[in-house]
Amino acid sequence: MTLSLAETFVQLLYLAASILFVLGLKDLGDAQTARRGVLLAEVGMVAAVAGTLLYGVGVTGVIVRWEWILVALLIGSAVGTGMGLWIPMTKMPERIALSHAFGGLAVGLVGVVEYLEHGGAKMSTLQITATGLEVALGALTFTGSLMAFGKLQGFITGRPVTYVGQNASNMAMIAGTLGLIGLLVLQPDAAWAFYAVATLGVLLGVLLVLPIGGADMPVVICLLNSYAGLAASATGFALGNNVLIICGALDGFSGFLLGMMMSKAMNRSFSNVLFGAFGAAPETKAVTEGAAPAGPAPNVGSVEEAAEVLRAARSVIVVPGYGMAVSQAQHAVRDLANVLQTHGCEVRYAIHPVAGRMPGHMNVLLAEANVPYDHLFDLEVINDDFSATDVALVVGANDVVNPAARSNQSSPIYGMPILSADMAKTCVVLKRSLNAGFAGIENELFVRSNTMMVLGDAKKTLMQFTAALKE
Amino acid sequence: MSLTLIFGLYVFFLAAFTGYQVISKVPHLLHTPLMAFTNAISGISLVGSLLAAGGHYGTVSTVLGAVAVLAASINVVGGFLITDRMLRMFKKKGGAR
């Protein structure tokens, strides 16, 4: 089939947009070129939107009303600008979860409109299958991301919520959703089945995220990213629009790939994260709730003692964790590092892949505090250096430095690669209390003879260190 | 199987493969910006939303379409802005001290 001149132009715009998105992603592979990549993708997005408006008005005559488009675009851009400029970096996981929810919502609603307006009996097998998947995935992403957001914000418990038959009932619901989509292929005008698919998607989003604990949030966020992408791709199949298929595939695979990396960093399989309900094990809970943990007591030091240790140190490796984000201590870390450096001490940062609540969370927080990124080191690069380091300063990290992962086969985190903070001559751990961390597992590191615990708010403690060192 | 589906699958898998190659080269350092970035790109669903909101459809469809435009444009604008804001912060040694 030959396209008209106008159609050709629009398709070429879509093609240009797709190429720009891929080039933009490629530029994101290096911090030096990354900002240029964002610019390329922005140009791509403008081309795609302009192409769509041209297509809708000029080629097909589908777009006939502007008031709704304009109002929604204006409000959306205003809200987006606000979210883009003023959300604190510590709230980045929450923001990402929320925007996945918006992505799922947009796609799901487009699917409903397609079914309402072009729907039912007139849809081809491909269209009805794609629309069904689109609505199911969109709805699931929407509520699943809201659940993730709620858990991150603390509206909903970060602990995994489990009940008997959970996996079986979720599986049944997934099977039911797919079955209903199959039914729609045979009977495209069965509107009840279409809305049942949407409803099941909404329910699944809630139920699938419910059993996932806070420590697994990085993987969940990646997965939701992936679902949002696949839903967008399904929209592309339904509308016969390649730029949607391409962007959806890029988004879907980026989320999938990151999720795999995160799972690998925790030494757990994808399915284990999804169905394992990490940290829900009753025996670990019992330990947490017990008044005093068995075994040796941790060596709790004063701020002055710890400051003395730091004053004598020639090399320090900082291990940041979620606790640093919670107490917004990244600037205090940087100030302390500055003072240490003026004393001739070498300061580096060891970043565990799953530290925090999303991939790369710590890198962003430290960047915000003006820590140069060439001072940040990945686990594989820096792990052997701990044994030659005077002080490992653990700021609100727990599971990523738990030696149980190396030695205790009965531990839920056994086999997970950890940062060898325990190998440093002295390990100073900043923590709010002696309670177990998010995953609910006791940490042997805290009771080691070369470990000094300094209890209290990390930011306050770090500022006291800095003040003591300046004297 | 329709030809459209075959074409679509070609596009999907080639894009997925390209994405895999490109994204696996993004260092850990930039994973959060990567997420914000792909999130902004997934705002491409704006393309479908615009057609839904501007069409000569029933009120329900128009309202749903408008909400979709709203949600997608939040992602596009917010996603790009925050990606750039993060990337601006990443500095090599020799930056502000």
C-alpha cells in the first residue's frame, strides 16, 4: 500500500522519534554525554507529539476537539514541572513509583477508550488481544505502583503481607485474566469480559505487591517499569503504531534488565522475589521482637570515641545505606569527608547495587551532596580494599554489610554479595537503634570486636564528628 | 496470523534487542536517571491519549482520554526535567568542593 504525502511525513516523524530515543538511551551510558541524550529524546518526543497531532487532524480527521487536549496538557505539564523541579532527591523512589502509576493509568484509559469507541465486534483478533493485554497490564501497573508508593511513603506497612493460599489465588487470577482475554478474542462484543479484565488488573496490582517487603523495593520498581513499558507496547499493537511498540519495548526491557541485575545483586531469583515474601519468616520476626538478642552485646561507642578513631584514620571507606537517605545525611557525609581529606585522609564511597530503595539510589543522593562520581566505587571494584582500610564508616546500611550472607547458611540473605566492611581495621556503624533492619535480620557485624556502634540520628552524629575533628 | 502482527513483532523484538544492548551498557551510577528517563519515554503513550481525548467521541471517552493525556504529560515533562536535574548533579572530581 502506498501512503499519501501527509501520511509519509507523519510516519517519518515517528521514525525520527524512535531513532532519537535509541540514540538518547545510548548517550545515557556515559555520565559525560548523558545530558545530550536527554535533549535528543526530548526532540524525539516533540516530533512524536507533533506527528500525532498532524496525523489526527490532517490525515484521519480523528482529532476534532482541542479544548480537552489543551487543558489536560497544560495541567499535566504544570504538575510535571513541579514534580520535576521540586521533589527532593531523597524522595526519588517514591516519585518513580508514582510516575509508573501515571504511565499505567494513561495506557489503561487509552485501552478503555479504544474498546468503547472502536470496540467490540469490529475489532480484529490482534486488536482485541492487544487491547485486552494493554488494559490488564495498565491497570496492574497503576494500582501496583500506587501500592509501591504507599509502602515507600509508609502509608502501607513495608513488611510483606502474606496469607494462606496467596500464591495460588494470585495465579488463579492471572489465569482468569488471560482466559477472559481469550474469551474476548472469540466474542469481541462481550463487554462484561473486557471490564472484568480491567477489574482483575486493578486487583492484581494490589495483591501482587502486597507480599513484597521494603527490602525488595528496588526489584519491584524495576518490574513496574517493565510492566508499564509492555503495556505501552501492547497499545502500539492495538493502534498499529510503531513508535509506541518501540518505546514500550525499550522501557519494558530496561525495567526487566535492571530487575534481573538487582535480583542478581541479592543472589535471588526473580520468582523468589515475587513469591518469596522476603523477611516474612516468622522465626526472624520472633528474634526482632525479643527483648535482647542472644550472644555477645554490641560495642556501643560515644561520638568522641568514634571521632578519635576517625582522626587517626589514613583511609576511610563510607558505606551509605537507606538510613542515610532517611536522615538526609548525604550533605553531612560530604562535610565530614571534606574535613577528613584536609587531614590527609583518603575518603572513598562503596556503593552496593541494592543499597536504598531503587537502583542507583545512593549515587544520586551523593551526587546531590556534590560528591564527585569518580569517588564512588561499585562493590566488585572496592571490596578487596576494605582489608587495607583503617575505617569503614557504615551510614544507615544494614543487610548489604551483614557477614551472615557469607557465613550463615540458614540466613535468608545467605549468598548475597556484601560489602566487606567487617574486614576494615575498625568498622564504625551509625544507626538509629539496635533493632534489626528492614529485612528483619539480625546483623552479626554489630557485635564484632572491631565494630563500634554509634547510636542516634546519622545526620546529627556525622555533624558531631565533623565538629570534633575541626577542633 | 495477520501481516500487521508479524510486522509489529519484528519491530518489538528488534527494539527489545537494541534496548537490551544499549541499556546493559549503562553503568550502575546512572541507573536512577535511566529509570526516570525510560519513564519519560514511556510517556509516548501521550500519542494514543491525544487521539482519544480529541476524537469526536462520547463524553466518557473524551474525559478518560483527557485524564490519559494529563497522566502521560506529567510523565513526559516531569520525567525529562528530573532526569536532567539529576544528571546536572553528577560531577567529576574538580567540581564544586
